[in-house]
Amino acid sequence: MTGRTALVATAELITWWAGLTLLWLVLIGPVDTLERVVGASAAAVGALAARAGRREVGRR
């Protein structure tokens, strides 16, 4: 992986994470600190899955 592809991959993960976290916050409403940590962690897992799925589709 070159520096450019690593940068693109990181940007994609951050974008997915931010979008999923924002969606979760909109749907869940008022939250406590623990709920924010759990939501951000779940969004990170979702971002990794979205990136992996998009890479697999791109290989076809």
C-alpha cells in the first residue's frame, strides 16, 4: 500500500465513521457519555465493514 492509497483508505474510513455516527445520533436522540462511546464504536465497526464491502465489489 502506497502513501496515497493509505491516505485515501483513511479518508474513506473517517467519512464512513462520521456519517454512521451522525446517523446514529440523529436516530437515538439525547445520549449519555457511555452511549456515545458505544455508538462511535459501532460506527467504527460499520465503517470497516463498509470499506471491506466496497473493496470487494470493486474487484469484480
